[in-house]
Amino acid sequence: MQLSVSVVPTKASEARVSIKLPLIPGNWRAAFDPLPEADGAEAVEIRSPAHGFAAIGAPLRLSIIDLDRTLTRRPTYSRFLLGAARAIAPWRLLLVPAILLLMLGYKMGLTSRKRLKERMHHAMLGPHLARARFDAMVTRFVEREVASNCYAAGFELIAREHREGRIVIIATAAPAYYAAALGRRLGADAIVATPGTWRDERLYPAIHGENCYGLDKLAAVRRVLVEAGSDLAKLHVRVYSDDLSDLPLFEWCDEPFAVNPSARLERLARSRGWRILDWRRAERRGERAGTDDRRSLQTGEALQRVR
């Protein structure tokens, strides 16, 4: 059995959003039934949030890169769930409006981010999913993301960090059950992500420990580094992220980089003199240049025909 390396916080009370769906048949309503509880620690296999640390040992020069909206154009979690639902049970897409209500409840502070993600998983994938079927979906999803949702500049960044002799870790709140495969495909040495719960070769919606977000992401990164034998005082750390939620990592590291930053992070980065990388603007410039090139080509062809 693999043990989680996430820090389990002191349990705090949290409000829950209750949604009544009286017109939905019973088997559909089961998507929002209480999440199944683990039978006990001995019966549960936990997929660690840290993948690849046994191979990298204790690094001295480290680059930590966020995933969603940093290396990818759009967040990956909803894309994965919707694609998986289409593949295994298309009727579950009818529950999307209810998920939007849950998201509204999160924005209003009525539920936690962790509980929201568990409910979204349960609604789109059901109470459990066999590993063999799940692994095939992850493989297809990763290839689609690489083809359509990952910045080419992200691949270049990881390759450049490697050329400088740095270890690259992708640290993300995305679930480890697909983030590990996507991180490997992007070329990272290790991945720290939100751990899922497996039992009897089946994936369940429950998150083991805490969502790998904000302070919990920093705690998870520090813990896996210590367990890998690193002396935190001797590390040189770069952090690349798009969002202010990673402020704990930014303030802990030696070199912060705001990548495709949100408006709030961009304001903070400019006020503190942090470096900013905006691949969105570069892509837009490239698209405009491509349009100009195509117009020039069309004009040239037209002129040749005139001549």
C-alpha cells in the first residue's frame, strides 16, 4: 500500500450545499448521494500525490511549475470530467447544471474546494470506476491536451530548465490520477498533485488528505522534498505560476515567475519586480502575424495571376 505524503490538516467544519432533484430518476439522483467512505486504512490504496521523487533523489536546483493556465491554456479538471462522462455515461452531462449550482455555492463560501471537486467527480464519473477503463481514458485525454491545450512555450520552458541542470516538478491542484501522466508527457521529473483514493482496483471520488492548493500545495512540496532527502535551506527554487493562490510558493522560493498571470497576480508581480512571462500575448501576436503572412501570400498569388 502506498501512503499519501499530503499534510492532513486539522478538520474544520464546513457547510454543504444541498441540492434536491425531485424529477430526476433514482439512478441519476445517485450522482449526488453521499460520497462512499473508505472501509478503513488497511483496505484503501492511496495514490501518492508525489510521483517520481524516488528517481530524482535530493535536488539542489529546483523549478516548480503550476499546471492549469500556466502550462495549459484552459483548466484541465472540467475538461477531463466532461470528456470522461461523454465516453462512459453521456446521460451524466445532464447533471452539468447542478454542478454549476455547486460551483456557485463554492463561490458563495458554502462549501470547500475539496468537497466541490469530489462532488464534480461523483456526478460525472459515478461512485467508482475500474482502473483498466480509467487508464485508457487518461491516455486519450493526455494526448488530446498535449495536442490542443498545452503551450508550446511550456515544453520549451521545461527543456530550458533541464539544460540548466534543474529538476522540474509540476505542482498542481489537479488530481494525480491524470496529472501524473500529463506531467510525464510534458517532460517533468516529478509531479505533486491532489491524491485520489483507490480500492480494489477502482477509483473513488474521495480526495485523500487535502486538495493540493494554496498553503496545502506548499506543504505537500516541502514534505516530499524532505522525504526525498533534501535540505530545504540549501535549495535554490524557482516557481512558475499564473495565479495568486500560489502566493505561498512565490514567497518561499528564490525566483518567482508570473506566467500568463491573472490580473491580481500581474499587479502584484509588477509591484514586487517579479518577472512576467505571458505566452497568451505571444500566441496572439503569432496569430496576427500568421494572418498577415496568409494575406501577403494570397496577395502575391493574385498579383502573379494578374501578371
